[in-house]
Amino acid sequence: MVSLKNTCAGFPASFFLLLVFLLFAGLPPVTAVTALAMTVMLTVVVNARAGWLFGAGYLLVWLSYIVLSALQLAPAPYFTGSVLTS
């Protein structure tokens, strides 16, 4: 039987991996709003440590993507499209 504790740990971990994959696949970094919402939800529902861990982890991944992009070492974007705002 699946416990609530395992669910509260498994869903954010899989969601974190999905967000990291989408970030490196070329989705614009504006989707960080989704990571912020998940961080707030984890802080309220689980505990503050889980929220801080998720938020800090995504921030480090996002910063590494920025650095890799500046050094032109980031993977080529898979999702290419026009920017909706100018």
C-alpha cells in the first residue's frame, strides 16, 4: 500500500526532474513560476525544509543552465518557437 509519506516525496521528485528536463529541452525559463508554486505548496503541505530543498535545487539547476548557455555548452533546444512577447 502506498503511504502518504512516499507520495509526498515521490511527486515533487518526479516533478523536479520533469522541470529540469523541460528547462534543458528548450522551454523558456519563464516556467520557473511553476517551480515557485511547487515550492510554496511543499512548504505549506509537507514542511519548510522540503520547500527550501526543492526551491534551492531548482535555482541551482536554473543557474547552471544560464552559465552553460553563456559558455555555449547548453544542449540545443528541442522546443523551438517564437516568443509570445516582444
